[in-house]
Amino acid sequence: MDIERRVIFLKTVSIFTESPESLLRQIAENLIEMEVSEGSHIVLKGEMGDAMYIIVDGRVKVHDDDYIFSVLNKGDVFGKYYLLDKKERSATVTALSHSFLYRFSQELFYAITRNETTVITGVLRALVGRLRDMNLAEEQLAAQNREIIRQKEELEKQKKELIDLNTTKDKFFSIIAHDLRSPITTLISLSEMLRTDIDLLTGKETHEILASLHDLSKSHLKLLDNLLQWARVQTGRMEANPEKFNLVRIIDQVVGFYTVTAFEKQVNLASSAEGEIMVFADKNMIRTVLRNLVSNALKYTAMEGAVVLGAKRLPDRIEVMVKDNGLGMAPEMVAKLFKLDQTFSTAGTADEQGTGLGLILCKEFIEKNRGTISVESVHGHGSTFRFTLLLIE
């Protein structure tokens, strides 16, 4: 009766589905029953193959340490190529649950089935199926690896964003704590002097204090304007609204805006841009960029120096230039420009102060308009800032 039960089971095993019952009976008579608990090793990697195993009930995994090649269930057969050779096993087989198995001697299996084409065909069919499963597992593993890489890249992106946000926060507080507070303290001191000692001051002294108040107020207003615009960019509330406009007109407006400042410093401010140069960008952002660059150029240019604005046509872009023959910068200073975590500022030729925030804002505005910004500078021989915009013919 037990043999009959085994034969009935063997008919459900993939490698024996087409085999004659007489062959199955021979195999059934030589099967050894096994019972293994969860976690038990059935075969070990490196052992010599001497038997094949058929899963009657339960689940096992074929693995190499933590890497799982496949999981086998009821009716599956395992061994080194079903143990038709005596080579070392290439993997370990471990029970995933309490399982029942049939163990069949390799020599007997070979002796009984070597001339039985149905078994050979079944073995080949099972091997093809196993290879197909392995290929599927490899595809799934590759997909998992791609997802892991994507998640890693996303985490790196989020990490960078957090670092940038933290740097932005630190810079913001630094400006509030120092660059905003210090000028206000000076304004209070100067105004207090005027309030309490105005009768004791000479006309020249009063004029100098009022001039200082005026300069500090203008500088403070510029800083506040840059700070507010920068804050709007960082919070995502400022997006570029590009439109078609004549760049030369904006350049002329900026030159006109700084004419008085240039006159007071005795710096020659001029533009070589003429005619009509149509670009596609956010007009207000480009005006802010030009104002910051011209303001910096005037700041670092001595008396009787020169600041020149220009524009040059490239194949599909316009290159705008702001050039001065002022103090210039050493290479290590140039390397720090446009970097929020390395911003610095040096006093101008008339001891003008700044934060370096204006250049950060310039970079963000130009990039929002799909352009690039760069600088060339030689210490003692001036600087040339260039940025590009989309050209419209």
C-alpha cells in the first residue's frame, strides 16, 4: 500500500510525469523517507553528491550564505544537476519549514533511468524551468538593485538639500545678526550724535554725518532688498517669468541708475551695448543682476577708474559683460565666489561694506533664466563678470 502511495506521488513530480508506472514502481521501492525540522541543512555546499531529493511536503531554499538562488516546494527535486555526477555541491539546501522528503541513491537513480528517455526529458525540462526561475530571480534582483540605487541617489539628493538648507539658515542668521545689526547700530549712534550735539557740531561735521547716514541707508536698503529677494527664492516663492525684451534698454537704465554714484567716486561708467538686442528672460531678475554687478564693480574701482558694460552675440545666446579695472581678486578668492557656504566680502576702495549675498542672488537668478555666470579676475588689475541669456533673433 505504501508503494502505491509513493507511485501516485511520483506521477506528480515534474521529471516523472511521462515515465511508465513500472519505472516509477522501481524508484518507489528504493526511496528513503526523511523528516527535517525548520532551519536544518539537508545538503551542504562542497559536499560530494551521492543522492537526489524529492520534496513530499514543505519548503526548502537553495542558497549560498545569505544569497538565495531559489525556493523549492512540494514535488520539486534538488541535487547537483539531480546528482547525475559526483562533483561537489555548489550550494547549500536548508529547510524553510518542517518538511518531509524522499532520498534516492544517485547510483540507483542512474542505473534505473539511464536508458529511460522520458526521465531524461523530464530532467532537461526541469532544468530549463529551474534556469528560467533563476533568470527571473536575477531580473528581480537587478530591479531591486536599481531601486536601491535610485533610493540612494534620492537620499543623497535630500542630504544635499538639507545641507544647503542648513547653510542657508546659517547665512541668513549671520546676516541678521551682523550685517543688519551693525549698520543699524551705526545709524543709531550717528543720529544720536545729531540729536544731542548738533549745536556743538560744525557745518562740515554735520555734513559728514549726514553723508554717512545717507550712504549707510542706501547700503542698508540694498542689503534688505537682496535679502528679501534671496529669501523668496529659497522658499520657492520666486519663479522666473520670462518675456521678450530689449537688453540694451535695461543696461542703459542700470547705467543711468548708478551715474550719480559713479560721479561721486569719479569712476567712468559706460556701456558699449548699442541698438536692439532681444532676449528671453525675466526682466526684473536681469535688472537685479546687472545692478548687483555694477554696484560691486563701482565698489572695488578706485577714483579715475572705469566700469564698462557690454553685450556680445553668441550662436544662440547673448553674453553680457561687466568689466572694471579695480582691485581684482586672487585665485583663492575667485574660487569662493557664488558659494553660499564660503561667502566673503572685502571693503571697497572707499571702505564700502557688503555681505557677498548679491553674487549668490545673481547666480540663482541667472540659472533660473537658463543661463550661466562666470568671472575672470587678476589681483590688482580688475575683474570681468559674464553671464549668458537666451537670444531671440
